Amino acid sequence: PEEEPKKLEVPSAVGAFVEYVLGKIQQLNPNGVGARNLQECLLIQLDILGENDSLSTRIVKNDMPLLESKDLKKISRRQKQDIEQVIEAYRLIMTLEPKPGREFIPNPSHHYIIPDVYIYQKDDEYKVALNSAGMPRLRISNYYKDLSNTMEDDGSLTKDYILEKVKAGQWLLKSIEQRQKTIYRVTKSILRFQKKFFEKGIHFLRPLVLKDVAEDIDVHESTVSRITTNKYVHTPQGIFELKYFFTSGIDQAKGEAVSSKRIKDMILQMVQKENLKSPYTDLQIADILDRKSGIKVARRTVAKYREALNILPSNKRKQLF
């Protein structure tokens, strides 16, 4: 039989010193830094606030699972305290920072995008225009073109080398030109399929797959996939990655599919406007979508879209005060 790995034995003096150093670290800013887990992080902050003997501290020490599920009534029974006192303690806990290092994370919203292409309205029509200002102006040096034409073929490799590099440069320029033409054609095709979106917004985004555009402009699906990745379009509705316009759909009884992005946006708006004391369940959201918009979706589909939007389930969204 295999022997169990021996546990590393730390001399008590060393262990005590480590705890001493850790205690010093935990006194630094921001409050809660150096904690070994969430519970310790909250307890450090409560101690700094002078709340080490308070109900808030007892709840964090003894009732973390109930705290995470916001079961304040059960906490009230376990702590033998009135619900009003538990709510007050809960409010204090909610002011603490569970991730003290978060303030040092760079703001991800400071990300500037230069669009590759524009969709704009002129009179009653929508037009597509490439952003030529965002492209470097490249050309083959006239000096080397002339040199490749005038050099005598003296048997050395110099002329062959220059000719090879000039041809490589010309191939690169043609490839860039072809890429720009393809971006233009793909964007024109997206405009044809999604015209109502550009006119009226996300609720008019229709289901669209790569194959639809590929067949429309007679190219391979992989070409459409490649050309729409990390390429951005400036539109009357905002700036979007070209990939954004490709979205799955849910078939409806009336025969017309509904874009998953449209449904996600409707779910998001519902949750933003809901009563926080009685948030919508997934089943209620599905029922509202059916009654108000005629969109039939299963509860599990609502749950999947809600999770994709990083929205907590109703029992975690509920506020008791």
C-alpha cells in the first residue's frame, strides 16, 4: 500500500511568527487585506470599526451560509434577536468590502475603439463607408520599383532579391485592399439583414448566422467569421463588433423567430425595474414575455439567459428592507 504523504510540520515558534507578521499585514490599508477567506476579511473590517463584540460580528462568525442566502429570519431565530436588529446588523455588513484589492484594478471601461467601418443615414437611406483614416497609408517605394526595372541582370542575386521584395509588398497591398473590400461587403450584407435594428434598436434585431451572410455575398463562412472578429462598426445605435449582429433565435408559433439578444435585453429591463422586495422568478419572467410580447420561452431558457447576463436568481436578488 502507498504511504500517505507526510504533513509538513512547522515549528511552533515559526508558526507564531508567521501569524504575527500576518496580523501586521492585516492592519494595512485597504481594510481586509491579507485575509485568508471572505469570513476573515469581513471580521477584520468589523474589528477595525470597533464592532468585534457586535451582532454583525456574531453573524459573520456563526451564520455565513445564511448570510449568503439572505435568510435573515433564520439568522434572527438562531441569534435570538429581533428581526429589526438583524436587519440593522445586515446593513452594516453590506457596507464592507468583500474584495479589498478591487480598488486597485484598472477601470475596464476605459477602452477606446476606433471603428473599421461606418453605417450612417443619408436622406432616407443607410450607407456604408470604410474608415480609411484608421488605415495606414502604404505604398511600394518608387525608388525600389525603378531600381528593379533598370538594374541589369549581372548574374548576382541583388536584382532577384529586390524583385522578390517588391512582389511581396505588392501582394501585401492587394491583400489589404481585398480585406477592406470584404469588410465593406460583409457590412453591406449585415445592413440588408438587420436594417430594422439600425432604424429602431435592439428589439428589432433578427436571428442571423454566418452562413446567411456568406451565401449572400458568395464567400466561405470562415471568411465571414474571420472578417467580423475584432472589427467594429459605428452605427446610429452605437458602436458594435460586427460579430454582435450574429445571434441565435427562438422559433415562435407564428413562424417568425425572435433574436436571443432581444430576449436578453427584455429580461434585463424587467429585472432593472422589478420590486426588489419581490423579484421575478424565471417562471414569472417567462410568463410576462408571453403575455406582454407574445414571446414563448421555457423557464430553463430564461435561466440560461439570466445567467449569461450575470443576474442572480430571484432569491439572491431579494431585499428584505
